[in-house]
Amino acid sequence: MPPSSSSSDELPTLVQQGEYDVLILGTDILACVLAITLARQGRRVALILRDPGDLNGSEGFADELLHSRGVAALSHLGLESCLEGIDACPVAGYRISYHGDVVTLLYPPVSDSSKNSRKQDGPQRPEGRSFHHRKFLMKLREAARREQNIRIVPAKIRQLLWSGSPRRVVGVRCLRSAKGRPFICLAPLAIITDRQASNFRSRLLYRSPYANAIIWGSKLVDTELASASLPLWIIDNGGPVLIYQIGERKTRIVINVSGTHNKLNHRYGGIAKYVRSLVIPTLPATLRPAVEKVLATRGLDTMPETFLPASESRDLGVAVLGDAINMRLPLAGAGMTVALNDVVLLSQLLSPEQVPSFNDTVSVSRQMQEFHRKRKANNASLYILAQALYALFIADDPLLQVLQRGFMKYIKHGGKNVEELSGLMGGVYHSPFLLFYHLFAIAFYSLWLLLCEQCAHSIWRLPVAIIQCLLVFGKAVKMIAPYILAECLS
């Protein structure tokens, strides 16, 4: 039975479990970071976890790649020490392998040399981190347990409690176990961060996520990339594929497969045959035996590739954050970076100086509206670029393949073509104007290459080439316009 909403007047027999300033409902990284941040501002926080000791749901391959902007946010929040002692690996940028031709994209130097930069002479380049999700989450939970203003409540949330006029959320109804007695937690503000499969999204938001592809992945043991600090994107016959280090001798491989499980089984005979025929031949030779071993033993883990444009809950006494309100394609690895910067922004807008008490629901509601306005400005370029790169990496029709080839030749020129794009990908820059400049530059450069290729055979092919260019440009607009529109309307 899914969680529902209820009036607090209907629950006279429940056991009250104390009163707090804020309830945080979620089990993920965002929930822990937000709880710690608010607690350090003097708020009394109830962090409601389904089971604080159960990390079985944390073995997946989401939230393991933190861009440089995310590390900077973690440092700003005073939690950078949680990256220590978990075998985290530095991330200096990306490599992209296009049919065996490799291009390196490094994060651009920043004028303000921060703690997440490599100490060396000359310009300082910021660094991200990659790590095992479970280890990082455990460190954050340990940090949360040390905070005096946090009470970790192991429980399963059954209902939101509503009261008053206008109606507002005043708490939640919980069960400590399947046979345990229900109780309620009361607070003037509840913040929901229950990730992809949110049980409260349909009640509080007007948008629903949709998925049109499947992500497969696995941890490869006793393996290492040739350039451990540079996650590798592979664009070839299968894929796209993302590979990155999550430890000194552990590597994560993530494979994107468009379509459904039925389509995969019908066309390729299952994921194992797909990987053996289309993916393994494109991998670095040092990783191939490890992938074969995974296929022969435990198989690959899977998750849906989900997209959800941002939306805002207008209900009083409740806020929704993280993947519960906004999901982008996981292949870009931007989700955790965005979430941590959301915490930084929210902690500023809901600070005791701005909102002395969360009982002032009008002030909280006003600050949450400001939060959604500012987060859109901060994150729009990263989201749009993530969708554009995904479409280019998939390139499942000839028109997109023209843009794909143009993109690879564009970044091979180096200079600002590489550094500004890698800065946008890593969150170092978040300028929509810079993003649109490069998107249009890639499109027109691709068209120029197409014209040159056609006219190299014969000048009489120019009319046909012009028609092809118009079709490619139309495809580029059709590819990116929905995501721009979604961000503008969010």
C-alpha cells in the first residue's frame, strides 16, 4: 500500500514521537547532507530512514561521480572530510573515445584556487571525485549521527499529515516495523528526498518521470583505467558506455541501451549477447576479461534511464528535492553535483537570519519559490548539455550522426572548444549563453563539414547538400528544443 495523506485529527491513537523543526524523509546522500547542514544552523532535525543499517539499496551505480563544482559545494558545507578514507579517486575531466579516436577534456583552470584543485605550479584546475556510493553514504550517515541536533528515526513513512486552513503538512505517520505500533513525527516543515521512485511525487507535483532506455552497470574488481583520473566515454557500435574508477583497483562500467527489455531480448537475445557482440570489443583490453567474468557470474545490475523536468510543490509545510523533483540522464553524472549545490542554496535561503522559525509558513513558501528560481538559473545549462550530449552519443539516425561527427571534430580543435565545454560539463561554468554558443557552433560546424564532404565529390551535389543541411539543422533543433522549453517552463 503506497503512502498517502491524512488529517492529523483522524489519528488520536498514535504515539507522538517528539517535535522537531524539520523532518527529512529520505535515505540518500542528499538527505544526509541536508540534515547535517540544517542541524549546524541550530535546527532540530528528524532524519527518517527506512532502516539506517540497511544499505542493500545502495549498491547501485548512481551518485558515484561528483564533478568539481560538487566537491566545491561539499567543501563549502564543511563535509569534504567525508570524501576521505573511502578510496575516492580524483577526477580531472573526461576522455571520449569515438570509434577508437580518443579526445581528452580537462576541467578549465579557475582564478580562485580552491581546496579541490591539484597542488602544482601554474594554473590550478579543479578536481571532482569518483567513489563507491555505499562508502560515501556510510561516511555521511556517520557524520549525521555525530550531530547533536539530528535524531535518526528508523521507520517506514506511511502518510503525510495535513491540518489547518489553508491546509498544510504538519508531520508524518510512520511504522517502525511491519508489526510495530504506528507513531507520528510532527514538524512545521517536511522535506522529501525519496529519489527516483518517490511515493509522494504524484500527490505534491504535477509532473511524472518517463523512461525510454535502460542503464546496465557493474563493478569490475582488480581493474584500472589507463588514465584513472579521467572517466572514459565510449561512442561506438554499442553504447554509449561510461567507465570510471571507484577505487584504486575497482572500476565502474555503465552501459546505456535504448528501448525496453523486450526490445533488447527480441533484437539481440538479451543483454549478455548485446554486451559480448557490441560493447566488449570496444572496451580497453585490460577491462574485457573482467566484463566477461561479470556476465558469466552475477550478471549486470540495471536501472531505468529516467527524465523529469523540474517542478515545484506549492503546498505549505512541505518541500521536495533531489531526484523526487528533477531527474536528468545519469550518463552525464550531474545529479549529485546539482543536489549538493541545491543544499548550499537552500541553506542560505532558509538560514535562521532569513527564516527565524519554520512555523512562519509564508516566509518558508516565499523562500522556496526563490530557491526554485535560482536553482533553475544555476543548473539549466548543465541539464540541457546533459540531454544534448546524450542525444549526440546515442545518434540513432543518420542526421544525428552528422552532428556526432561534427562534435568530435569540433572538440579535437582544442582550445576553448574543449575547455569551455568541459567547464560546462563539470559545472565550473553555468552560463546558458556560453552553452548556446557552443551548441550552435557545433551545429554549424557540422553543416560546414557536410557541405565540404558532398562538394568534394562534385559541385553539382551542392543542392542536395543544402537540403541535407536543412534536415540536419532541423534535427538539431528538434533534439534540443524540448529540453530548453522544459527548463524554461519548470
